[in-house]
Amino acid sequence: MLRTPQINVVTFSAIEAVQKHLRHPGGHADDVTTPSEVKCVILGQTEAGKTSLLNCMMKGQGHVEIETNRTIGVDVIPYHDTKNNVKYEMYDFGGHQIYHYTHRFFLTRQALHILNVDLPGYKSEEFQERVRTWLTSVTSHVFNPAILVVGTKVDLFPPDKAEEMIAAACSSIQRGIHVAESKIQAKLNEEIQLCQKAVDAADGKSDMTGPFYGLTRDDILAKKESLEKLLDGRPKGVLNVQVIPVSSKTFQGIEALCDKMAEMVKDERLFPAARQELSASWTELSENIKTSGRPYLHVRDCQDVGAAAGMKESDVLNALSHLHVTGQILFYNNIRGMEDLVFPDPTIILTLFKQIFRHDLPAYLDSIAESLSEHTRAHFAEDRESFLKTGRASDSFMKNLLGDNIATFNSLLPLMKHFGLCYSGSVIFPTELPAAQPDEVARCWPEVVPSGGEEISVTIEYSQEPPLGLPETMISRILSMEQTTRRLLTKDTVVVHVGENAEDVMYRHFPTREEIRIRGEPEKAWRQAQTVAKVMEALTVLEVEKQQSRSL
């Protein structure tokens, strides 16, 4: 069955809770006095012109970033479009694959997403890596996202054929997006209908077969509801998307792009809170949090600040959630181990990530080594070699790498484990792990099932490549299961021994599927398979957040 990762979903009560503390501008206010404010995420392959586009917009004139100034991770830059009176928090996402792992931290609802595509370099056979991968990344984590597609570098087309070639490239991208999205929606509708037929069969007391084997009527209804919410959460505008061609070098199309961005931001169906002002108490809370000077605060600290402004505890939590989804702070209160932490300045985490996840990591580690004493440098060299070969990072290695940011890193460990950016036990970074070798897998998982045991296989197949980071998150969840002993851990495979009942579990990631095998006594293996299936289900089908203040 078609599944995609968790999506944060709007709830009416969450919106109402926030809107009580937001004020629409009065009748005398106009666009000059009341700017719209929104978070904007700029996505796209490396060298697609993202940073050049942002700098061109900010300077109000043509600008091309030199190639060596590649974005490391994510940069956050405020930008005020004075002509349209829109204030943006611009999140410039680095395009190199290593940075994709961290993007999920910063994808929230109530953001405008701009996908950059190098128009002269575009070929229809490269649609997957240049366009679809990025759309999947956004739609897998954001409910009904607002998306703009921009074709960059149009100045590189031959002048005498530019108009024709630009139109052809834009049309090809638009057609590819329409076909891909239509297939996804058709597949979701098909799966919903299959669920309904299975429910009808259950009502008729028929046994469940095929993909519904072992599921109860309530299980199938829950699956059907999740699929319906996935369908409802698909981006509404991409079926009729229009690619906007621009040149950062000549400023061609930039004003039209800014006008289109402003038009979307001021559409209350897409951004209902963009032109609403925070109440006085929320504004005071926001300012005091941001000026605290601390890398992170505890919720109790924020409650005390809110109480001084006359706010109830529930109001403070709603305010923190609002500030999170609008990109002003980071507050992951729906993730175990992070419920009590508030990060007033997102750039603090960005700075930390830039010290760990880099396209030039070996050279960067060499530069760190040069700043260390001779004795420390020798030990760091050993740690460096181990880290680059196995992904394992010792405490001393992390302290030398991060310096004063080590405390912030330790506070973020639950969040990083949740997203699969590092694993339990010793700190292990999956980005540096090697792939599994056949002999390793055979040694930990012999072909022959032990006598008296049974093997059960659970498989999820994809009609397209899954979002980057899903396998790492899956492995992290399996390693976090109770009473787990790790036997093999690589970039795409994990084998563990689970619990007192002596079941063995193997998870493997393949380009178009996830596969889990469970071995043990028949009844115990089946129970363990159901437990593992729930882990997979929690990751690969939509979950509505129980805490309604979490998403807006």
C-alpha cells in the first residue's frame, strides 16, 4: 500500500486557540502599515541558483553567487519586500545531499516553499532528482503546503531561441509535476477504495486476505481514515502549477516572482495568519524569549515570562507553537525528550549542524585539527578516522568538533535520534556509515531458519523513491525498541536481538521498498511482527497530532 511519512495536520481547535490571540488590522490599517509576515523555504538541487536568487531579491538588482560560496546546511535571512510589504524569514536550504537529512527539522506549515530548477540544465529524464525528490520532501512533512516552482538561469539560453526554449522547459516541468501528482492522488483513491471493500467484507464476516491479513475492522478503518487525510493534505495548487522563469544575473522575472509570492502570502486560504498581529502579551513573550541570550530555555522559564505578561500556561504553549511554525523559534513538544526545551534562535541549531553535516567534512575536520594542541591532535586524528569509516563519534571527538556548542548538541540528542540523524547507544551518525556487505548480512542472518522457529516478513513497497531520511528514522525506531541487542548496524541494514523471548529482527532498505524479517517461535514471532509493523506504520502513514496546539 502507498504510504508516506508523518504529516502535521491542522486542527480547527488549534487554529481557534491561536486566533484568540491574533488581531486583524483595523479598518484604518493598510498594506503600508501592516506587513504580512511569513516563513519562506528555498529548495532545490545544488547549484540551482537558490542563494543567487535570494541575494538578487534582497539587493533589488542582478546578482550571481560565486560557485565556491556553497550554502552549508541552512541559512536563515530576513527579507522585507517593501514593494509588496511582505516580511519573510528566508530559509536557504543547501542543495547537497548531505544537507537533506537536516531539512526535516525546519519544514513546518504556514511556510511558502520555493523550488528552484536550473532551467537550461533541465532534462525530462532528470525529473526525479531535480523536481520530484524535493516535492516529496515537502509533501511528506507538511500538510497542504504552498509551493512555487521557479526556473532559474534563463540568461544562459541562446538569445535567438530563448523564448521558445524557456517555454518548452517550463512546459516539461509542469507536465512532469501534473503527471506525478495525478498518479499519487489516483493511487491514494485506489487504496481508499480497497480499504472500503475490506471493511465491507469484514461486515460480512469474511476473512481478511492479501494486504489486510491479520487486521481487524477497526484497523482497516483507521488506515482508510489516514489515507483520506493524506489525500486531503496533498498540495492543492501543483496540478496546475506554472513555472516562473527568472534570471538572477539580469533580474529578468524577479519582480514577477516577488509579486506572485506576495499574492500567495496574502491569500488567506493559504496563510490565514500572515497579516494578523500578535496580541500584546504574545508579543512581549516573543521578545523576551528571543532576547534571553541563552541557547535554549525550559518551558517553565517561558511560563514564568508569560505569567508576568498575564498569560495562562495553555496560552504560552499555544504561543510557542505559533512561533515555531512561523519559523521564529524551535519547539518540538511532540517529540519525547524535547517536550521541555525551547530554542529562541533557530540559527543556534543551524550553526551546530554546519559543524557536523557538511559536503566538505574531511577537509573541515582537518581545519579543526590544526587548531588543537599536538597531543590532542594525535588523538583527534584517530577519532577522525574512526568517525569517517564507521560513523561512530567518541565524546572527546564531539567536544573537539563542537567546542562550546557541545551542551546544545547533548540537549538535541533526543530530537536527532527521533529523525534518525544519530542512533542510540554511542553516538553514531548514519551519514557516515558504510552500506551492508553480503557476507556481513549472511553471518548475522543465515538463510536457514533455526529449527522450531518461523520467519515472518513485513514489506512496504513504494511507487517512487521514499523521502530522504526515512530509512535512518526506521532504523532509529528499531534500535529504540525495549530490550534490544544490536548485532549489525550499517547505512541500510540493522539486525537486532529483541527481548526475553529471543526474537531476531532484521530491517533492510532498498530503493523501492522497506523490508523487515522477524524470526522466533511462531506465536512470539507473530506478536513481534505486529509490534514492528506498528513502528513502521507510525512512520509511514499519517498521524494526527494529539496535542492540538502543535500545528497550525
